[in-house]
Amino acid sequence: MTKIKATILIIDDDEDVLLSAKLLLKKKYETVITKSSPKEINQLISKENIDVIILDMNYRIGFNDGKEGFYWLKHILSINKNMIVILMTAYGEIELAVNSIKLGAFDFILKPWSNEKFLATINAGLELSKSNHKISILKSTNAALQKNIDEKFGPIIGNSNEIKQLMTIVDKVSATDANVLILGENGTGKQHLAREIHKRSNQKNGPFIHVDLGSLSESLFESELFGHKKGAFTDAFEDKPGRFEMAENGTLFLDEIGNLPINLQSKLLTVIQDKKVSRLGEGIERSFNARLLFATNAPINQWVTEGKFRQDLLFRINTVEIEIPPLRNRPDDIIDFVNYFFNIFKSKYHKAHLKLSSEALKELKTHHWPGNVREIQHTIERGVIMSDGHEITPSDFNLVSLASVSNSDNSEFDSLNLQEVEKLLVQKALDKHKGNISKAAKDLGLTRAALYRRLEKFDI
Ligand SMILES: Nc1ncnc2c1ncn2[C@@H]1O[C@H](COP(=O)(O)OP(=O)(O)OP(=O)(O)O)[C@@H](O)[C@H]1O
């Protein structure tokens, strides 16, 4: 019979107990260590990869108050709070054993033991040890992934008065649990700001969960946000927590809230009001504890007047409203962004000596930036990649300025209405890339999802 890959340590001052336990356990488990005193426990824990410790409660002859058992139990758990400790005790000491569980022991075994019960208790302990191990690996992986993402979303760049004012609100609001609604055009940095609020919040060590409501179909909305029970619908192969539960002790960022269909708005309102979610197909209501942040590029206040967005939901989500101005309204920030992204991409593409020509700089400063910060980021990246010499020139950016579009196709730009110009630019990008959404989105400085939303909006 193959043995279970596990190391069990048994500590008891009674040699007969040690011997019979060893005889039983070594048939089942790969490594069984026996000790007559817990004094070497530090060394053993640091040297051996121990999965389960079976610890007697009393070591001094004539004493059965369990004090030593408690002492060593606390000591072991102070070295490793997840260690599985099973206490061994005699019939008259059950109260002691129960108290030891309150202190963190996994379980207790009565002496003389039944072999079957003894092995079942150890196996249950091993199962827990395995899941603790998995959880600790998952936690580390999660922390590493989180760090990666945090590095991608660096500091808040911008020194304009607009950004300074906005940051004073961020300072005030971050450490509270107020719901915050972030408004702003595409690419202005709504997600970036939401992450900054999370980083400065009391739940900064918890997860930051981002949900793009614009990309969720109605059928997926409930199961993604609230979770589901196995069998709740055809593809529900296993129980799954929703994003509200995943964001426990962290921040849930509901992006593109304006895209939520009206019938789902009332569901979301109830959840936010009650701070409870029910998984699909399950009757249980689960409380959640997550900071809620929201964002949209839609004129949400106007939509309330037009009946497209529920006023009561808006009142729930905008305890504090922060509007990020478009880049064209804070031109002082352009040069900061140019320098910031230029340094990042010079280092990424190993072009440390690259310079920006004065014409290139002039073009960057005067460009209209309809795609806001994301557009600057992509433009600088493209410039760094395309430049052949020591300097980036305007042609390396391939920027389509409003003026040039207007001149080349003057009949289209009779008006400078932003919506019409935006529609034209989207069409131009699609024509240029022969309908390739990914390339057109990149050129426009948008995500694919954002471009799809515009195609729908402009009926293209
Ligand atoms: N103030 C800022 N400082 C540094 N980087 C920024 C800033 N604002 C935006 N960015 C960067 O610009 C890019 C676009 O920002 P982000 O995705 O947050 O915009 P958004 O408004 O959420 O866009 P969308 O509406 O398309 O979802 C990201 O790479 C982000 O890190």
C-alpha cells in the first residue's frame, strides 16, 4: 500500500504511547517522528517539513492540569499559526481538550485511542494543512500579481490646477468608505484614479476588483457580479463567488456604470443599499464588506433627466463625485505626460539617448488629444518605436490633427461639434485600417471595448 506523503510528529513522555502510535502511523504516512519532550520543537519545526503535530497535554509526573500542553500549543502556533496541532488527552481531561481547541488546536484524541478515529483525525488535519498551504501560495501569487498591476498604474502625473484640486478631493475621500463616482472622457484616467484611491484607502492591502459593466451582457451580469450556485444555469458547473464577494476587504470598481440597462440598475441599487448579495440559484444572503467606486464617461446627470439612468441609484453612488477634465482643458499637464511616457518607453525599447525634436514637441503640445492620456501614451510609444535616428520627428507619431483631417476632407468638418468630429475620426480610423478593430482602436488611443461602444453609439 502506498503511504501518504506527510510528516507526522508525535510528542509524549510515555515511551509505550510513542511506540504504539509510531507502529500504527508508519504504516500509513511516509515520515513519523517521535519525541519524548517538546523542548526541541523549534529546531524540529525549522528543519522538518512537518504537516501534523500530535502533542500530549502533560509532561510532569503527577500533573494533569494540561498547563504544559497549553504552553507548547501557544508556542507552536506563535512559530506557525497554521500548524495543525492535535492534542492527546485522557478521559478525565476533556474540558482541557475543549479549551485547547479554543486556543487554536485542530482537534483532540482521547487516550486510549481507537485506531480508526486516530487516523481519521490525522487525515482531516492533513486535508486542512494542504488547503492552508494552497491558500498561502494563492495569497503570495495574488500579492505578486497585484504588485505587477500597481506598477503598471504608477503615480498620478499632472501638476495643473485642475489636477491639484482633484487631488485634494482624493486626499479627503480616500480613507473614508464613501461611494465615489469618477466622471471623465475616455482615457482621462478614471481607472488610474480609482486605483489611486484604493492605494490610499484603509483597505489598500485587500484586492482591487475592476468590472467593466460595458462589456457584460445582461445574461452574464448577475452571475459575474453576485456569483452563482452549481447548477443555477446550464454552464454553472461549480459554485462561484461574484465580484462583490471577491472584493471582500478591498475595493470594487464598477466601470462604465452608465452602460447598465435600466432593469439591472434596480438590482444593483438593492445590493448597494443592503450591502448583501445572493448568488444565483441560492437563497442565502451574504453580507459583503467592500469599498465601492464607480466610473462612467456618459453624461450621467443628463441621463437621469432623460430617464435613462435611475436617480436613486445615482444618489447612492455619487456620495462624492470627481470629474477628471479632458487633457485639452489642462494643457499644462501635456508636457508632464510626454516626459513621463517618454522615459518609460525609452527604457522599454532600449533607446536611452533618444531625444524629442522641437517640432515633435510642438506638435505634441498643440495636438487636441481626443483620446486623452491613453492617446498620449500610445503616441509616445509609437514615436519611440518608429524613430530611426537620435531624434523623434513629427512623422514618427503619425498624429491625425483635427486641422489636417479638416483640410483633407473639408466638407466633413463644417461644424466642430465634438460628437461629430469623434464620429468622423472613428470612421477614418476604420477606413485607414480596413475595418480592423484592434488596429483602429490602438490608433485612436481607445480600448477595443471603448471603440465598440462608439460604433454602437454612432451607429457605424
Ligand atoms: N494622471 C495620470 N497619471 C499617470 N498615468 C495616467 C494618468 N491618467 C491616465 N493615465 C494612464 O493612461 C491610460 C488610460 O487611463 P485609464 O485606463 O485609467 O483611463 P479611463 O478613463 O479609465 O479610460 P476608459 O474610459 O477608456 O476606460 C492608463 O495607462 C493610465 O495608467
